[in-house]
Amino acid sequence: MSAVELFFRRSGRVGATPVVILHGLFGTSDNWGSVGRELAEPSDTAIPALDVILVDLRDHGRSPHTDAISYPIMADDVHALFQRLGLRDVVLVGHSMGGKVAMTFAQCWPELLRKLVVVDISPREHENNHAHIIEALRTADLAPGRTRKEVEAHITTLVKEPGVVQFLMKNLYWHTEDQLGWRVNATLLERELPAILAAIGPEKVRVPTVFIRGGQSDYILREDLPAIKEQFPNSVVETVPFAGHWVHAQAPDEVVAIIRASAAT
């Protein structure tokens, strides 16, 4: 299957250490905008600007909708982007689903990476706690004339967390002058959700890796740590005690500091 041409946003200083960031399920590059801006600006003379590339994975954001999705397929898309931009010695960052894409990339093309930063996801299979979200997206009435307020009211009948509702609403855009559309390919994601929840392959990754773990999240459990160390022998786990799954939104300073440290060594 051919790789698709991924949409990306680039900021900072071209020629500096490249940092490529991959979002999670139902997300877009926008979700990492504030972290990306911080990394793209030098904080002082000792901390230079980085070359920051925020990516929309396939079937998300402004990247193409397709008829197939899996971690090898998504990793191949990212590799095609690396080739298109001539990227090497990269700090590759991935959150949740994007973290599994990043881990799979590191299994296939370790020579292109300086560091791997995996944000609140482990390599194992994860439980399905997204069915209600996909149902909300799939059953929303996007007929001509529907308003954002009407769609949001529907979403809230199935998704009770206000923060998640607002996160999902960022996917809603004006497809035509009077008709809304979803940037996320909800139909495909519903069909292929088992592949997204699946474990990555068993191959070991020797790229220096930092796992950033939300202390209030269950995506990296204490019992996962031995298996992570076995598959990623050159890894460390940094826990942010007060953060949940959305570590980069709840603890942006800590995440920025870890990414900068990864770029500097």
C-alpha cells in the first residue's frame, strides 16, 4: 500500500535538531500547537530554537482519508514524510496512538532517530474505551443547514466529559458553505479500531527512549514497566504525578523540558 502525503506544520529553525510530533486518536497537529511554539522559540541563549514539525496522521486533521489504517501503514506514511523533508537525527515524539506509530517507526528505521519520546502509551494492547466517541461522531447529523451548536448538543448526549467534547469539536469544519464535516475519518476508525488498540510488533528498539507517563493515567501501568524495559532496553520512564493521559496539555512545561533535553543529548 502506498504511503499518503501527510499534512504538517513547520516552525522554528530549519537546520536545527528536528522534532517531529505525532498526535493521538481523534487528534490533529493543532493539539500540540502550544508545545510546538515553545520548542520553536529559544527560551534563552543556552536553549536554541528547534526545527518543529507537527504532523496530521492519515485519516485525521488535514491529511487524506483512506480505506486502511494500522501502525505499519502509519509509520510508513511518516517515513515518506522524513524522505520528503530530508530528515535525519530526529527526536520523534508521539502521544497515545501517535506513540505507537513512533515506536513502530523506531523498529523499522532506527538509524533516522536521535531520540524517541513516547507520551503516555505502552506497547501493549489497550482496552476499547472509545466506542461511545466513535458512535457520537458517526451518528451526528451533518446535513446541510446543521449548526455547530446542534452537533455539539448531539455529541454531549453520548460523551459526558466536557473536555473531550471540546476536543472532538475541533474536528468539525465547514466542508462547504452550509455543510459541516468531520476532519477525522470516523467510519474507518470504527472499522479498524481493533488495529489501533493492538500492541505494536515484538521487535526490540535500541534507540534511546523516554516514556512520559501520566501519574493519573492507566495507559502505562506499573506492571507494564518490566515489559517496556525488555522491549526498549535503552529507555527511561518519567512520571508526571499530577497529569492524566493528556500530559502535554496538563503539564506542558514538563513535556517541553523532556523534549528539549532529548534534543540536546
